[in-house]
Amino acid sequence: MMSNLEKTYTTQANFMLHGGDYNPDQWLDRPDILSNDLELMKLSHSNTFSLSIFAWSTLEPEEGIYRFEWLDEIIDNIFRIGGRIILATPSGARPAWMSQKYPEVLRTNAARVKQLHGGRHNHCFTSGVYREKTQKINRLLAERYGNHPALLMWHISNEYGGECHCEQCQHAFRGWLKQKYNHDLKSLNDAWWGPFWSHTFNDWSQIESPSPNGESMVHGLNLDWKRFVTEQTISFYENEIVPLRELTPTIPITTNFMADTNDLIPFQALDYSKFAKHLDVISWDAYPAWHNDWESTADLAMKVGFINDLYRSLKQQPFILMESTPSSVNWHQVNKAKRPGMHLLSSMQMVSHGSDSVMYFQWRKSRGSSEKFHGAVVDHDNSSENRVFKEVARVGKTLEKLVDIVGTNRPADVAILYDWESNWAINDAQGFGMETKRYPQTLQQHYRSFWEHDIPVDVITKDQDFSAYKLLIVPMLYLVSEETIARLKQFVADGGTLVMTYISGLVNEHDLTYLGGWHKDLQEIFGMKPIETDTLYSSDKNYVKYRNQSYELRDYATVIDLNTASTEGIYEDDFYANTAAVTNHKYEKGQTYYIGGRMEDSFHRDFYAEIIKELTLKTIVSVGHGKGVSVQVRQAPEYDYIFVMNFTEEKQPVSFKSSVKDMFTSKEIIGEVILEKYEVLIVEKAK
Ligand code: GAL
């Protein structure tokens, strides 16, 4: 949590960035189009463009032959019209000559099949040749553009992801394991529970990365491999930025993070909590499926809120929306256009959660290949008169009014803990329900109650400071080290309220279960211990009685052995009927709650409503509204900036108790106003 409200200018710009990925390298034989782009940039109120992503074959068409003149001209032209640039390193895709001459740059998949040249994001992160080649071209870019006044930021590669299983990677993995286990094979065998199915190794060379045609059942190995993949990707990134740190030490560096699209959950394959430490600014690419047919607009908006609060909390400072679409994408199952008004609303939602930009993929739609129908600011009609372009210009104009918000933060008293490692381990666990673990979705469920109450939340990771929060929620924290347990205990001892759920605290950092029941420190702070986890079929029904109300329970029910905790809710059915389902325990200056079953949303609403009252958790500014309206606040020392967003298809009345100023029209507002479908109101209030 930010204890003070001082602004942090993460992008070094004192304006909201608006623009996006621009690929002039696809249009070099069309000077008319390139010059038209400059006109359209002005008309769309755009100010920042990400350049040279995937431009390697144009920058270095043959090995050692470089062509930068086109880029010089583009950058100069953008600067001339008042624009700035984010310069990307081109490593996300490489020229064919390189794969042909140096096959070691090609990735090998888990089945040990070497991939052919093609696609993108498919290089080996260990390859010495690829590391050398990327560093070389990055150095040339930094030498040439490092002092250009248009340069705002570095964008390293594009959406790092994936893994390589080639011989070089196996070698690096074994080296990484040796370091981790202090060259002691016995420690590794112990951590991986070696004798199980006779998996004890007696030489490091026997160890292989997980494979569908080899090993996949050793959970400790799977976990270490995932950790290695994160660290190897970071190491590749660190190699990329050596010349940039050397030649442009004051230019901030980012790389664009992603989300997994189903349910808009955090990207699963890399542990971003580790990666974040190596970046100056967090940026991410958001592509929610607005107007889908499986959830309400408000439900989806809540999930967008959750992931934004996670990515912002990774560095506790404003972040960058690096990519979004002005209309539709081309890779959802159904690529629906954003309805009128949704572009402004969805863009402002990002800003309300801490983004200091609205950037797009893509500036101009490509003419050929797989993304020619992906939404863009400039369509194939090359016009500023179509609906999408006008909606983009409206966002641009709105952002120009929001300069005072740049750099402001969103302090919170509530934190929810998201842990990549717990998620990996729980998904690997053979047990419970194969389809129902749904760790990130469970966190979203807990987040929802605060989102609906307009209470700011930080979604933090386990190595962050807990002490600044009044309430810490750790749903399904399956994997938890002794060290984290000690920190949770301290948090409660110091006066914090800790909420934990079913399937928590079961294994340590090697995915080895704790023996002797639950960890003794957890037993001490919770005054109970979980003794059995029952997994339910979807046709099974059970209920929890809490404050004289029955709430439906699904998927999981933990049988609890009560010690000194009090019973707050009981199971209604089955062999554990009338036993504790929800407990509370006072420990030193704080208290804990344990929720034994996976409860329906209305339980969380009522349960957290009580905690909100008890801990006097407050909205920053009170705005009256109904369901589906979200109020998010960014704070500066003197002002609160309040975003009131209607994520419903109906008009919604909202009311302000005291006077606020509309940041777009400068008009004073007090009392009730009606928000149209998808309307967003951005107001400021002096403190
Ligand atoms: C992103 C990627 C872009 C573009 C976009 C399309 O994941 O970074 O290059 O492919 O998706 O939505």
C-alpha cells in the first residue's frame, strides 16, 4: 500500500499516453499512407506510438546489413507533429535468414520436436546465438535513438511466453537445479520425493524437463521447471536490456504482460511477481470479450478490475495499458465489435484502476496475413469518419482532460493474495476436482464483494509487505512456505484480519505436504484445523447456515476440527452436518476467519459486508448507485478523481452527496444524475 499520495510518473510523461503499436515497416512502399498516418494521428488525438515490434527483417534484412533510415524518418515525423515513441526491441520475431543459418535459435517443444521457422514468440531463451543477436540489434537501436527527444520508453520484445526443451535448455535447467540444491543431489531427490515410482536420480545428467513422452508426474520437478522457465525468460530479458541500461540509463523499461483470455485471469505460464522486479513500469495487454453471451457486462468488468489491481499492485504504482482494441479482436471465438460507448467506458476503466495510458494494438490494420481483420484505429478504408475512429478520437480528447490524474495512485486497506506458484501446484495436484480447482476464479469471487462496495483492493503477491493492510484475504493458498506462514502469523499478531479458505496451507514450497495435520502455526492462529476435504459432484447439494441464512455450497467442503475458534457457520447436510464450516478466532491483536466450503456469491456479499463494517473499511468517496455501476478512485494529495462507470445496458441513477466537478465539461454536479447505458462520468473532488 502507498502510504503517501505523492505522484509517480512511471512513464516520465506528464500526460496520458494515447496511441499504439504502429508498423510502418509494412507500408514502406506506400509513402502516401505513411504521410496520411500523420494526419490521422492528429485527428485521433493520439500522442504515442510503439515502433519496431516485429520489424527485425526490415531493420536487418541480411545478416549484418542494417536499414535504419526508414525508422529515422518515421520517428522524426512523429516527433514533428508532437508525438512520442515507445521503442520496441524486435526479438519477438526473427528474420528467416537467422533460423536458416543458426538453427539453434529455433524452439524445441516438450515432445522434443524442433520447430520450423514461422510464427513468432518461438525462439529458444537459452540460445547463445539468439542472445548475442538480440543484444547486438538492441545496442544499435540504443546508439541511434537513445538520445532522440521522442523516446519515452523501451518496450522489450513482445509478450514473452512459452518454453524451449532443447539440449541447451536441458543443460541450463540442470545448472539451475545444481545452484538451487547446492550441488547436492540428495536434497533434490528429497524435495522431489525421489523414491516414489523409483524416481531417485544418481546423476544430474538423468534429469530432463517435463515431457508428454517422458516425465510429468513428479510435482516437485514440474514446479521447479516452471520456476526455471520464468527465470530463464527473465535472464533472456536481462540480456536484452544490457545495452539499454548502459546507453540510456534514464529511459524506463517495460515489457508487455498478458492475461489468459478465458475468464480474463492472470497469465499463467510466467510468474509475473518475479518478472515485475526487473521492470521499471508494468504494462499489459487487455482484451476482454465485451458483450459476450456467457456473463453480464458487470461480471466481466469486475474481472477486469481484479486483474488491473493485481498488475498495478505488482509495483504499487501506475501502469501502462500497452494494447487494447478499439473495436474487435481476431482471435476470440466470436469477434464482436465494441458497442457504441463501450470503447470510452472500457478505456476509462483501465485508467480508473491505475493506467496512465490507453494504447492499442494496432494503429493501422495490416493488409495481409493473420491480423488483417483485427481492430485498429485506422481501418482499410483509411478514413477518420468511421464509427471506430471517432470513438478513438473521443477517448483521446477525454485523456487530454485527465492530465492531473497522471501519476496518481490508489491506496487500499484490503489485500487479496495472488500466488502463481500456488496456482501451478494446485493445478498439478491430482486430487480434489479435476475441473473445479479454479484458483484465479476463486480469487475473483472474493474480490467481487469489494468491487461492488467501491472499496479499493490491492491484489498482492506473497513477497509483498502485508503490514499496511487491515484485511488480508488468502483464498486457496495451497502452497505456502514456512516463511510465508510466519509472516501471516505476524500479520495477525500485529492486529490484522486474515481470511483463509478450503485447500489452503497443504504443501510447502516443494509441493510436499505438511505432516502432523495442518502446520502448527496455522493451527495456532486459526484455533482449528482442517481434517478432510470433501469434493462434490456438480449434482451434489449442500448448504452452510450463516447468521440464520442458508447459502449454497459447491465443489468443496472442509471438515473442521475445532479447537479454540468460534463457529460462525455450519454445514447443513452430509456426514459433517452441524459441524463448523466458517470459523473465527482471535489471536493476539488480530483475528482469523476460515471459510471451509466454496460458497455462492451471496455468502461472500454478506460475510464481507460484516467485515467491512467491523473493520470500518470505507469507500474513498461515497457515491450512491445500483448494481452494475462501478466507482473507482485515483487519489492525489489535494484531489480525488472519481470514475463512475455504468456497466449495464440500462440507464442508472447515481447520486453525489456533495459537490464534484465534471472533468470533461467542468460543470459542478450535486445530487442525482442519470448515467446512460455504458456511460462513464469522471469527476474531481477537492479533499
Ligand atoms: C497481442 C500481441 C499483438 C497482437 C494482438 C492481437 O497479444 O501482442 O502483437 O497480436 O495480440 O490481439
